Amino acid sequence: MPFESLSEKIQYSLRKLTGRGKVNEKDIDDAMREIRVSLLEADVNYKIVKQFISEVKEKEETKWKNI
């Protein structure tokens, strides 16, 4: 099942972040790269993936500025 595989890959990427004591921008960028690849491998439309990644990065940048 393609969606189960996608779910597992995304959960794995996020689990790697939660297993750390402190998360930095590089960790988030690495996780977003893995999620982007997973979505594209699952045949999610490129424009949707691009928009999703852009929105997450925007929220992430806002959060880092407020810290």
C-alpha cells in the first residue's frame, strides 16, 4: 500500500527529530528533505509538495525568529 509506506516514512523522519534533546535548523531541513522525497515518491503532485514545504518552512522561520 503506497499510503502506508508514505506514512511510515514520514513517521520515521519525525521520530528522528523527537529523539533529539535539542533540534536545530539543519535537523529540520534534513527532515523536510526526507518528507519531500517521500511525498514525491508517493506521486503527490510536485506543486502541492512545493507549497507544503514552503508553508512549513515559513512557519519554522517564524518560530525561530520568536525564540
